[in-house]
Amino acid sequence: MNEFSPYTPYGSEDIEAYLRRFMSFLFTKGVTKSAPLAAGASAQEQAAHAVLLTAYNDSLKSWLLASMGPDCYAILDNLCGAQTPEDCTLPDLENMLKTHFRPACNKRTERDKFHSRKQLPLESVAEFAVALGQLAKTCAFGDYLDEALQTQFINNVRSPRIKEKIEDGADNFHTVVERAARYEFLQTQQTHSDLPAVNFINRKPGKKPAKHQKHAPPKQERSQKDKKPRGISGKLDFSKVRCFNCNNYGHFASQCSKPVRRKQDVKYVKAVSVPDSPTPPGGT
């Protein structure tokens, strides 16, 4: 790795994370700080150490200005005002970048976001823990940070079984997350083992199975009426076959030699009720 990636203004990476990566990059290039002075050092040694420290800071500043990229350098040049970034010290440049790209946040608003964060439906416990840690950076919890992370994590895990296992907490937040991830893995394995096995259908090549059919339908027994009369040899016994045309046995209606019998037309007479004739006056 010969070059360090430039910083993208207003991108996804935090400016403090970028500066920490930058210091790690310089360590790989051999740019290290000189050892501190021992107690009781002479004035000449202190002066020499101050020269080395100034040269070290100037080297860091040159590396930073050359690596941050043209867009970030233009913003930093405007922040310096009448001066140029080369005229400012390294701590001043870092404070300008942090103040510009990370303005002061409302602590109460950031804590409301933290306390309202819950585990999403398809989010693992590890991803949920990372999201809580990211939100906690701007909440200024101080010494209460680990306890706040544990409380928010335990109370807002979706699985009741995992919550029951970790509700007692642990020495630190990372231990709680490791326990929850282990129980989540075991729960996932148990869920997969409880799934029913699928029975595949043996079919001939080229023949597609019926849609949504997992098991072959059982063969239905035909009723006694549907069975054709057969003799001992298994052949059709015409002595038990009745013709529906002549009502005789021994053949089918399609093979009957007699004329086809037609259905008789039946005429229906509608009965009409006739009122009784009135009795004539003076009649008996």
C-alpha cells in the first residue's frame, strides 16, 4: 500500500475514523513518534527532543495534506481563512476538520434515537449491537456507556427466548452480544431441524408432477356397481348383462336386434278448480 485513500467530504466515513486510519497508515510507513524523555533530562536533551517532536508533527501534517484529496483540502483551505493549511499546526487542522464535519449534536435528541432503536425483523443480534454502538457515540454516556448498551440491547431483542437467556446481563456489553449470538445460532439450527422432510415422487422421465403435489394420491377402490360382471376366467359374463332396450339378458342395448324402444310421451293435464254454481233464488 503506497498511497492512502482520500477523504470523501460528507460521505459515509466519520472524520475521526479517517484520522485514526491515517495514523495507522503512517505507522506502516515507519513514521513514528520519538520516545518520551526520561525524568531529569538536561536542557540540551529537552531542546533536542522538542526539535524532533516539531519535525514529527510537520511530517504528519504534510502526509495528511497530501492524502486528504483535493475536495477536502479546498474545504480546509476555506476554514483556515487568511492563513493556509501549511501555516497551521496539526492539532489546529484536526480540530477544524472535526468541527466542520462533525458539528455538535443535541445530546437529548441523540439519546432519544438510541433509546428508540429496536432490533429489526431480519436483523441479526450482531448487526443490532453494531447499530447501537454507532448511535451511542453521539450520546455522551460517559461511564454509563456499557450499562446503557446492555440495557438497550437486552430490552429490545426480538426473540423472547434469547431475551430470557441474557436478561441477567454480564460483565460487559461484548459478552452479552456473544451469548446472544450463540443462542441465536442454536435457535436457528433447531428451527431447521424441525422442518418436515419432503417426499419426492418417482416419475418417468419427461413427465411433470402435478402442481403443489408432494405425495402420490392413493388409488381409490371402485364400488361394486362400477365393477363389470366377470366370470371365473376373468372374462365378461354376458349371462349377467341386461339389455336396457328389451330387458333381456345376454347382450348390451347397443347390440340389441329389436327395434329401439322410444320413451312414451306422457301428457299432463292440469286440474282446474271450478267454483260451485250459485244456488238460484228460491231453489232447494
